[in-house]
Amino acid sequence: MVKSIINVTTSKTAAEFISASLPLLKTCNIPQSETNAFIDSVLEYFDEMKPGGSIPLKDYGARPYHMLRGSKEPVSGFLSSFCVICPHSMTVERCVSTYNMLYSNLRTSSSEDNLVNRLLIYWNGAPTGCYDPRPAVQKFLLVKDRRMKLPTVSTYVEREFVKIFFN
């Protein structure tokens, strides 16, 4: 996959770009009509897609982004997939570490759906430092009548553990 990305992003002509891209399109089972539209788009917009001399040939991270700016559909969809591909196992290792943290000895009864949802929240949710829980708590408290809204002092004072604790 990395060699394919290198071949596509370092192509100097539209013909090189197409010949490097076609095997990838075939592995994705793209229909012939979409392949023809891909080739037409490359031939029409390759000059706008081609990275300028300011981006080094071995800068495989910046080249797809530059090519993406000058491309049109369906080439832009093809190039955007390169921008999200992670060619190493770092993302998988982080996800497994998060899964192990969420599925601890104390939470072994969690269902698979709950774990997947927690992983999605962990990786895609807002950071907890920025989250204000007050609106959610207020909504929770107002949804239905709760058992006790305010403490009853007389009931509290008469409890056995309160008498022992404060004596």
C-alpha cells in the first residue's frame, strides 16, 4: 500500500498517475464506468493536481494533500482515502489499549455493543475537560419525579448511622 501511495504521489505525468492508480481501483471493485470517469478527470485536471517544485519528491505526507486540492471527483475521493490511511499499526495499538482500559476486570459484564459505543465516544467525543455536565444533570433531574429532591432533616437525624457517627 505504501509503495502504491508513493507511485501515485510521485507521478510526473497523467499517464503515470493513471497507471499507478488503476491497480488500486481494480482491487476496490470500481465499475468500468467510474474508472472511465476517473481517467477523464485525471486527464483534465492533472496539471492543477501536480505538486509544484516547492514540495519535495519524498514528502509523501504533503503531496497527497496538495494533489487533493487540485483534483475533482472521482479523483478527490480516491486521493482522500490516502490521507486517512495509516500505513502502520499505531492506530490499532491505541484502539486495543483503549479497549483494554474500558474492558477491565471490573467491567467484564459489558456487552460488545456497549464497548464499541464507549470506544466511539472515547475516540470521537469531546474531551471531558471541555464538557459541562450541568445541562444534562438538570435535564435528568427534571425528566421525572425523583424520590427526594431536598433532604428531610428530621428523617436524616433519626438514622442510626448518623447518631453513631456524630456522637
